[in-house]
Amino acid sequence: MIDLVFSQLSDVFRIGLIIALVVTMLRTSTVTGRVLPLVAGVVFVAVILPTTMPSSSGHIRDAIIAGLISNLIILVPVLVLARLFAHLRR
């Protein structure tokens, strides 16, 4: 499971999706809020990638759980960088 999380942390496509999720959340936060879109997006990315990409990891449930963990690990620095960028723009 740890190897699976580490392999997902280096997935450029997953990182790009999380960055796009944060950018979209920031642009639509006045209408949709912040927490619900982030939670839905993290779960969506964690489920959609293992179900659509061929892998030899075995159980899809393990890949989804590892995806949730890696998405949250990726989300934290992306949110920090977005907050820093917004603070520097002011």
C-alpha cells in the first residue's frame, strides 16, 4: 500500500488534476463554496483514475484508498501555494 501511495504521488496527471481542482474551486468559491467542491474533487480523482487507467496493482479498492491518501497529500501543498500566491497578489 505504501508503494502504491508513493507511485501515485509522482503521477503528473494526478497532480495536474488536483491543481486544476484548486484553481476551479477558487474561481467558483463564491457560488459553490470551498469544502464541498474540494471533497468531491478529491474523491472523484481517487475513483476515476484507477477505474479508467489500466494497472497491475490488483484490487481496485486498494488503489482508490491509496488515491484518497495521495490526493490529500498533494492537496495540502497546492492549497498552501494558492494561499501564498493570493496573499502576494494583494
